[in-house]
Amino acid sequence: MNLRGALDDVYMLAARPVPVAAAGAVDRNLRWVHASEQLDIAPLLRGGELILMEGVNLVGRTDTELRDYVDALAAAGVAGLAVERTDRLPAIPAPLVEHAERVGFPVLQLRHRVPFVQICESVNSQLADSTLRRLQIADRMSRVLSASIEEQPAVDAILAALSRETCSTVTLTTPAGEVIGRAGPAAPPDTDAVFDASVAFGGTVVATLTLAPARDADIYLITAGLERAPEILAIALLSTRPPTTEERLQTRYFSLLTTVGHPPSDLAVQLDAIAARLGLRTTAAYLTLLIEYDDEISTGAMEHLVDASCCRHLGQQVGREYLAVLEFDRWSTMETARAQLFSRLVHVRARTVVVGPGARGRHEIRRCLTEARTTRTLHCGPGAGVVLDARDFAVARLLSGLSDTGAVTTFVDDQIGELLRRDRERRGELFETLLAYVTNWGSKTATARTLGIQRQTLYQRLDRLFAAIGPLPAGSARIPGVMTAVFIEHAARQRRGAPPSSRRGAAAR
């Protein structure tokens, strides 16, 4: 059941729920319904819960406390929050709703009083029945597939059994797209839904299993097949199709790219030697991609997406990450493809996507991937489905590597300290305005558009802004210092996850 399905429950309907934030995210999977007024409950949850509350503890909370509550629930993987309207809390606090909308966390208002125990009992009993059926189906799927491995050829027998059980066209392909085996109707079923899972052993992804089910296929059977078949197929492939030399080299290459604590000089030599054997050119331009998943990685979809972005690439699943190295003939080609890549990545169902800054030559690939990984660490903002550009965090990475942070803090305070203090005291938006102003190269029209305000409102803000930091006429020797301070402060806020956050990431959400 997903959150949308829970809203159709008879007792939930009686509560007259209405989405007030992230209405488009109600397709989230639901594992349990739980009632709690605790604001520090997130560490006790497993994820997938719908939290019911009267909201008595939301009354009188600061904006920061309300945002922190939403962030904690989102980080714990909670499916959503439902707050009952009462005389004490006639409406959910606006800061909570606004922040939940910003990070994509579903919030519902219950407009009629219904005992929470009735909602919990009704929805959870449906979930329990569903869980029992899934276990029974998974057990049957394991028995059928395990029996198939004894037949010859084992891979074909497993695919045939999987096709029968799931009413699907089943295809097994190598990471390079070569078809290993196929079973089911020759023509694809009449459906747009396609599911895939990685088949791996020894840490090496050796194949992708794809299921294209018929319209009347049972989703529980599809899920059970995707959960149980990869392990059995891996055993069958190990005896009939062991990893090639290139696959082993690629696995070793990505292992070295992500290793820590290895002597740098020795690491560089090994990486370059393996890169040469893999055919990576010394003078080509490269781009790294890091995709972090909460659920099973769709390797096939990622291979297709990356293939459409470059002339050649290497890709590898490492735990809950998909890493890719994209090769381009020259830097200018990489820049063009890089811009196009972002438009494709916003549709990837992943927790976090990070595009590296780019590498000039194969010897810079590891640095490019390290910069991408550091960017993910620095981005402390809430929410999933974020697409990050490592270039947007260049100053944040520089700042994290500086030893004398006291000098940096003093510098920022000297340049824009008064403006920051006025913002804190009056909850103003002067820093956000100054950041938009300098990133739009002083264009008032573009700044107003970025902030979503009228030009007259912008003029009023600029008057207050320059009253705080002093005049900055064109050509002023102060401009480089003020701009540097602005970008350092922005980088510090990126690290803290405080607004304003990465605009590219915000747009992707």
C-alpha cells in the first residue's frame, strides 16, 4: 500500500484528509500507521510510517524547531504526517507547511475528529495481510527458481520459470547491453511498466535482469521475482559465464577510485595502469557521476541514460551507489553534454545525484569523483531527489579545506557582518537579495526574477542592503571583498543545509 491507498481507507476518509504540502508525493510506500505527539520520535522509527498527531506540541514552537521536526521525519524515511484540526490547533503552522512543501515531505490536515486507534487498526490490518501474502509469494518464488537451477541450461530455465510466474517478458543482459538470455512473448507485453534489478557476485555487477509485465500481472509476483531471481541467476552465471578480464579490471578500477587510506603515489600508478588497459585516453575529457539510491538500483536505466550523454563510459554499482565515468573527445564537448545531462538526471528516481566538476585527462578522474563525493557530504539540506552540481559547491569545498577558519569568519564579518546581524534580528532577506544580486552580475531585472519579487520591492531591499554594508559604486575597490564574503557565507550555509540552498538542487526537487 502507498500513502494514496491509505487515504482511501474508510476511517481515514471519515477524517476528511486534505493534503497541504507535497500533494504530489502521496505515492510513497507505506509500511505502518502510528500515532504520536512526540517531536523527537524520528530516531525510533524505521521508515515508511504515516504519523498521526493532534499537534499539541506544535503550538508555540519556533520556525526553526518546526523545520527541524520536518527534516528529522524526512531523514528517517517517514511516509508522511497527518495533523488533526482542533480548537487548540485550528491550522497547521505555516512554517512547517512551507518547509514540508519545499523539501517534498507530504503533510495532511485531518478536518474531522476520528479516533486514531480506528485509523491505525484499519490501515495496519490491511498492511499486515499484504505482508503475509508477500511472504507466501516470495517463498513460492524461491522454490520454483531454485528447482530451475538444476535444469540445463540453468540460466534459460530460470528465465523461463520467472517469465511464467510473473507473466512477463524477461531479459538478461550484460552491463554492455549484450543479451545473455530472454524468455516470454517475442513481442513486448502491452504495458509501459518495466522493472529491472542488478545481478552481481563478488562485488561485480555482471548482468541486468529486466521484467516487462503484462497489464494483468501481479505486482507482488513481480516484486518477489526481482528480489529472489538475481541471487539464483548469479550462481548459474558463475558456472556458465564467469566475469571477463575487462569486467574484472573495471571492478578493480572503481574499487581503487573509491578507496581510502591507500598510499597516494602507489594508488595513482595502479589507477593509470588499469585505465590504460581499459582504453581510457590520457588527453580526453571526463565527467564523473555519483548516484545514491534508497532502494534497488535500476542499472539498466542508468546505462541507457549515460549512453545517451557521451561517446563511451564505464559504470559500476558499488553498494547503494551507481558510479560512472563518462569520456569525451574534448573539453568543449563535455561542457555541452554536461548541461544536457542535468535535464535528464532530474527524472532519475534516486536519493541524491551528484555531477562532478570535470577532469582533464584520465589522471584527474579520481579527483573529479572525490569532489563529487565531498559535495554530497557538504550538502546538508533535507529532502531526497536532489541533483547537485559539484561546481556549485566549489567554495564550500575550499572552505572545508581551510585550516584558519577564524580568519575567514573575521573577513566575512568585516565585509557583510552588519547585514547578517540585521537579517538575524529582523528575520530579513537582505543576504538572499545580495546573493541573487551578485550572481546575476548586478542586473536588477534578473535579480527580481530570481527572487520572485517586483522591481519596486527589490529597490527597497537594495536601499536597506546598502545602508547596512555601505555604498558600492561601479568600479569600487570594495566589490571583490564583498563578493568573496557573500560567496563564503553562501558556502557556509550550503554546508549547514541552511537556505538559500543550491538552486539547481532546489529546482530538481
